[in-house]
Amino acid sequence: MSGTKPTIPVADIRDGGRVRHAAESSARARALRDECLASLPRSIAPFLPVLDGEARRWLARSGSPYVPEIAQVAATLGFPGVWLLNCTYQWGCTSVAREEDGAPWIARTLDWPFPGLGRYADVVRFQGNAGDYFSVTWPGYAGALTAMAPLRFAACINQAPMWRRTRHPWLRIHDVALNGLHTWAKIRHIPPDQLLRQALENCGTYAAAKDILENTPVARPVIYVLIGCVPGERCVIERTENGFETREDKTSAANDWMPNRPMWEARIRVTDFLTCSSTEAALRSRARLETLAGWQGYFSDNGFDWVEPPVLNPYTRLAVTMCPARSTLRVVGYDQVDANLPRQVTELCEVLLTTKIDRDISPSSSRSA
């Protein structure tokens, strides 16, 4: 592997939490914000403070317990976009949970059209009431999308399918707008990524985390992939705002319900927004799910050969493997560097802990420390 790629920082922020993370990584936070803005139409940039303000107002009305912390982070960073970031959990993904040598593993990609998410990701060690956990995150972000609590559980979030009132691709924007308006005006539940953070902070077992993720009302539909530390502790939880379906046999997920349900549409690429049919969207999501579920290698090896099309797609930004029973987390960042599919743009970041998780990360355990 080339030694010219940047490393993914591993930070111990048990003292100071996300406010300290923002303060110590403010340059990375601004660089990521600027890259994301550069990928949008120039007409949007002047409205960023307005959008940020609307996100702040909604979070203040929601069931989020982290609003005061986000306010501190926003004040620490001193530029607009922090509140908006914390209202955007909808990261498309492909994930699988399976067992290798008696221990559950999760493998997942995080897919999103914005550049920089792979190059500016951090692995951060946080502290909660139930113990420490490691989150693959970004400075300024309060939720959890991909995280491992050593010797307890690990979990990740996939974006759920979209509720459709119409079927024609040209009317998709109509449904997006109405769904967003409904959430902004009527929903007061906790964002799904912040609920996962609550589970990481407060749940001592896989069973406790599963109960919270299944039964706590959430602001938007979401798919959770959850594993514990012993055989049989793995599931996919498909959530609507107030309901859930959990499966413990076929534990892989993309961006559709399995099986898919009437009036719900698998998430699609932005570039295909006005042309892709609902049937094509479902087929693409299923292809990614089945390809990753059928991969014949071992995630316990430190390679990422499983990140190949169609799992690898134009929006792939991160690939992660996690095993809480082995206290192991591995991450690589991806980005679009030319007209081809994204390439790996960081060195492998590998966190391996001893069985006593209160010890510091050993020098040999992380290739990017």
C-alpha cells in the first residue's frame, strides 16, 4: 500500500467530548464544510445560514438531548453549517452482519455524494455511562453512524427507503419536499443517529441496545444493523417513526426494506433522481445487498477486497469492519478522484484493543495513530 496516502486520525476524547473534538479539529471541520459546499450549486451557499437556522429550530423542538452540546460545538467552530450537519443522518449505505470463528462482524460502506467525507473522517474514542465506544465520525457531528462499543456491541445506520405518494420519477421531488415538511412541522422525536449514540452511551449489552433501537420513536425511518459479542447476536432493525421489523436470519441491508413494501422506494443516486424508476431503484439496492452478503472472504482479515462494484459505487466514501468481541475496528476512506469509481484515499486505520478496554490504545494497534 502506498505510503503517500493520509492517515485517519485516532483521537481519545473521553475528556471533553465533541466540543473538544471540534476545538482540536476545527481546520478539518472547515475544510470538509468548504468541500461539501463547493460540490453544490453556487446559489445555495448564501442560504446556508438560513438553512442552519431552520435546522437549529427543528432540533430545539425535537426529542434530542444533545441540543446544548451542538450549540457549544457551533459556537466553538464559529461558522454556519453545524446545525444542518446534525440534521442530516440520511447516509446511503450497504451493510452486512455475519459470524466468523464464533464472533459477529459488521462490514459496511457509507455512501454519500459529498466529497471529503472519506479524507476528513476521524475515529474518536468517547465515554458513556455504560463504557467507552469508538465512532467513525467528523468534527462537529453529534450523532453516531458507525460505531463499536468494545465487548458490548457495534452498530451502523443505513438510510431507509422513501415514502412515495406518487410513482413517476419526475414527481419524486414532490415526495421529498412533502416528507421533509412533515418531519419539520409535525415530528418531535429524536434523530435516528442520535438514538444510536444514546444506545452506545447507556446500554451495557446487545439486548439492551436492541430494545432501545426497536422501541424508541425516531424522527425519520431508518435501518439499524446491530451485532453483539456471541453467536446469534446480530440483527437488522427496520424502523419507521413508531414501528419496527427485526430480522435475525438475513442480516444484510442496503437502502430498502426486505422484502420491499408498497409505497416505499429504495434510495437512489442524485444523478438519477429524475430518471430512475422505483423498480430500478429496488434492483440496485438488492444487488448491493446480495453482493456483500454473498462475499466469500473473511472480514476478520485486514483487507477490503469486498469493496467492489456494485457495493463500490460513485458515492462510496468509507468502508468499515467491526467486531466488538475482538475489540477490532478497521476503516479506510474513499473519494472520487477522477471520472472512474472512487478510490481508496487514506491508509488503513486499525484499532485493536486488549481485553481490558480501559487501557490506552497500544502503539501497535493503530496504523494511523
